[in-house]
Amino acid sequence: MRPLLLLLILILGYQTDLISQNRPRDLGLSFGILSTGKLNSITDVSGVQVGHFTKIEGESIRTGVTAILPHGSNLFQQKVPAAIFVGNGFGKLAGSTQVQELGNLESPIILTNTLSVAAGIEGVVKYSMAQPGNEEIQSVNALVGETNDGYLNDIRGMHISSAEVIQAIESAKTGLVAEGNVGAGTGTVCFGWKGGIGTSSRKLPESLGGYTVGVLVQTNFGGNLQVAGLPMGALLGKYPFKDALEKSDGSCMIVIATDAPVLERNLERMAQRGMMGLAKTGGIASNGSGDYVIAFSTAENLRIPYSAKSGTLQKSESLRNDDMTALFLAVIEATEEAIINSLFAAETMEGKEGRVIESLPIKAVLEALSSKN
């Protein structure tokens, strides 16, 4: 067992209230072999910004919005290469077909609840049209994804407004990203415990390009939770095999950012690996699960200017296929860790109709991992 984890367990005496404030890495857990970025966050990719709007009101409103911006400039005027992979399509990802067709992203990425996708679109359109330089535009491809938080949230009330979507966008910043019961993760459930927002990153060694990959997830799906390769859901009695199949519907939104110069074809290959990271946590992409992966590159030499003259040739240098393997590994590791981070950060929540979803029992998880080692 890792010395740091053992020391923390002895000192804290398994005080769950203290342990739950830490990320898994703070407790000595690790995922994979690559190093994390400085913050272990999607914002380790230079220029990426994240904003949350969290709405907790009364006894039944438990929802929110999370906005991810590839850079702080005008995205419509300076588009970025992007791609999408659908792990299981029981969900709504507005704007996906244009991204798939053109291979670029021209708006903030919005995550929210299923019945607030329309508000997300309206918010993005209003925000984009109000930006200086966009006075004449008549079309904006808003990319808005969702998971269904209707177990804890009065989802039919459609409590998210376009103004609140804009608030999430305008609050976006670099630096630390709040995790757990925030933004689009406010009312979500994952593996039967409280889910939420999670994030992680990987930094490649200089010998492999020194590039950074960051991942942000909105977790609201099921299966048999695995932590560090241990079937934690089965060990904790949350999901015996029958329940793992019958109660596994849900969704997961995965957003991947990289500063590596990667065009849409290889970004799609990176997006495919996001589902491999999800599988490592025990997710099974069930019939009723909407599992979508969005990947984009922030490399400045690959930006697509809206105002380029007709006939202008685009000259851009991008990585070869042979250079992609390390980035694939980075995506898998960061996605796995981001999902586990969302569970460690989330707290027990009571919502609609008095329903309660408990937080992941950190004490029991650490005890199980200790027994394994």
C-alpha cells in the first residue's frame, strides 16, 4: 500500500468529513503512469476556461450549467478544430452534426440537464451575437450537451434560463475548477452514489512532445464502480450484478482539450479513447445512456478564422498518426481520474420528493483498497 495513503488513514482515523475534502491523489491514489498537469484539471491546457452556474433552490431544484471555453477570444471569429464521438446515443447533443461535418467548434461548450438544452442554445446564441465583431452574423452553431438529473431535480420545471447560461459563460476562468455538486453536476447520480463534475489532466514528457491533455466530465451513469482496478461497487454492495444491469441507465458527457496540434480526424480518435477511460471506472454505456465525447485542440496554428478571404489556403502543421499513441493514453488516464474525482468531490444531496443520494463512502473505499494491498 502506498505510504502516503497509509499515513493519512492512521492520522485521520478514517474521518470521512476530512477525507472527502481531498481528491484521490491527495490520499495517495494514482491512475496510470503519466504525470498530471499543475492543477490536474482541464484548465492545465493553456487558455481553456471553465464556468459554473449552480441552482439549488427550495426542496426540488437541483441543477445547473457548466461552460467550457477553448480560449478567451471570440470563438466564432477564431474557431478551433474539434470532433465528437458517440459512445451510446441515448441523449441530446445539440450542434453535433455541424462539428462532425466541418471539424471545428465556434461556440462555448455548454453542459446542463436534458430539458434545458434549448435554454443552452439560446444562451450561447445571445452571448455570441453580442460579442464585438459578431454584429452581422446570422447563424451560430451552439454545442450543448446534457445528462438527466430528474431523480433529484424538478427537471420538468425547466428552471434554467438563457440568462443563467450566459452567466456561466461569463464566469468562465482559467485556474482551479470546482468539482462535485456544481454546475451541470449539481443533481447527477453516478454508480448509485452522488455524481457531479470532475476534471483531470496529463502532461506528456518532452520526449513525446510535452503536450497537455485535459478532461472534464459530467457524471450521471451506472455500472459496477471500479477504483484503481478494484470492483468497488460489488464490494460495497451497491451494485450486485443484477442491479448493475437494471439500474445502469444514465449519461456521461466527456470534454477533452489538448494543446497538441491535432486536426479533427485525430481528435476523433482521441475522443474514442475517452470511452475507454469511462470503461475503466466500470461504466458500461447501457442502452439508456447518453455517452458523448467532445475533443478540441487549442493549438493557435490550427485556428480557423471566420473572416478569411475566399480561396485562401489554410497552412497548418499537425501531428502524424504515429505521434498519437501517447495522447491516446493521456485521454484514457485523465478520463478515468476525472470520473473518480467527480465521485470523491460530490456530497450527499437531498432533492425532489425528499429523495436522498449518498456520497461515495470514502472511508469504505480506502478500507477496501487497503485490504487489496
